[in-house]
Amino acid sequence: MILVTVRDNEPFEKALRRFRRKVEREGIRKDIKKNSFYLKPGEKRRLKQRLAEKRRRKALRRAARRAARQATRRSRPRPAPPKAS
């Protein structure tokens, strides 16, 4: 259960924002949405596979973007060390 105490002289809107952040962090809305209707076991399995494929493609896209960025990045010449007198 999420509890948010409203502090002295704190606006209600600020406390409500903290409550919403806590709800989001706990994943309560996602859980309610997931359990709001019945999914057959086969449908659940297919959904799980689709989401895994989506995550895999996203990771590949990120890796390709990262590799392209590193390939185009020029190495700056290092400044010469100061000469000791």
C-alpha cells in the first residue's frame, strides 16, 4: 500500500504528484491494466514473445547507432606535454 503524508504548508498538488510518482514506480497501473481482462495462456505466450522480439530489435538498433557514432567520432590529437625547463 502506498502512503503519502501531506507535509505542513505543502500544496495538495505537490503531494498528489509524489503519489503518482510512487504509483508509477511500483508498477500498480501496469499491473491493473494487465489484469483487467483475461488472456488465454497461448495469447499470453505470444504477447510475451512479441514483446521480447520488440526489446531485442530495439537493443540492436541502439547498438548499431552506438557503433555508427563511434565510427564517425574523430579522435582529437592530444596536446603536447609541457616541456620541463
